[in-house]
Amino acid sequence: MKLTDRFIAFEGLDGCGKTTVSKAFAHKLLSMGIDVLHTRQPSSGRVGQMISDMLKTSKLDIKVLALLFAADRLQHYNTVIEPALSVGKVVVCDRYRLSGLAYQSPKAGLGWVQHIDAVPDPAFTFLLDLPPETAFGRIKHRGKALDYFESVEKLSKIREEYLKLATGGSNYDSKVILLDAMLPTSELVIKALSCLGKSFSGLSYL
């Protein structure tokens, strides 16, 4: 069994509800007696904070941003995800490698982003799919300042990249499962659990 066999990521556009769904999914696993760690990217570390600061600017170098995301992801995997997997935990991550590929590849190029992103893929990636107009509406409803990626135009391009990646348009090794982000959180959690089934070592008794 590979270390990453108990590693699950939730992906999607900003506003798709992945943070809410991934936390609810992790809570469900805990209620089933499964030892689970919920974490997120960008991380709360120094590099993650640099990323958050950069995203607040209207002009940035997308390749510099991609390098920071890759560095943050590698450090996060080495210091948080891998240690948890090593002691038998299931790790549920809110954003992971697929985000880097979808968000940065439209300008930086998919091959280049794949080359710099030297982390293992999760066993399963759930992609919460949402129309960009709906995602943008949810983002605006938060009442916070918009970041670099938060426009209908950019979200549309990112969604196109996500769907290409989900349908085999890259060398991404994780199994990508598409879920309708318009569904209620409770239903999405049930669907995610049913998709894992007996093929997932952490839930082998389901």
C-alpha cells in the first residue's frame, strides 16, 4: 500500500463550497471512527502568507506565484501531510496540486507548472464543479475584496482547465471525481463516500 492511498483532496473554483464540504467530509470520517486530519492550501506558513499577500495585488508575475504555490505545497506535504499519513491517518486537503495546474497553467503553461510541482498526487481528488457566474456571485456575496483570480473571465478559464484535467488532459495521476457543487453539502458528503467505496484503504469496511 502506498502512503498516499489514504490521501484525499477537494478541489474547485473559489466559491464552490469545497472548504465547507471537505470539513463536513472529514467530520463524517471522524464520526465513523476513522483517524483523520483536515488541512488546507495555501498553508498558514510563511510561504502561504506570501501567496495570500500577492493575491491581493492586481498585477503579479504568474510564474513567480506558481513557484511560491509549488514551494508551499512541497513544504506542506513534507511537514504536515506525509507525517500524518505515516502514522495511519486519513488526510483530507482543501486544495492541492490540481489547483496549481488549473489556476496557473492558462498563463504559465501546463507542462511548466507540472515540472515545478514535485509532490505526490492524492489517491482521490473530488472536483466540485460550479458555473463561474455562480461562483463569482458567491464570492461577491462574502463582501470581501476580490483577489487576482476572482473575476468571471478568469474563473471561466480556470474551470476549463479543471475539466480538461478531470477528463485525462494531463499526466495527473489522482483519480478525479466530478461532483455537482450545486448539491447540498450533506448530499455531496454522501456521494463522496459512496465514490470511495471498498477501493479506498481507509474505508475498506464500507
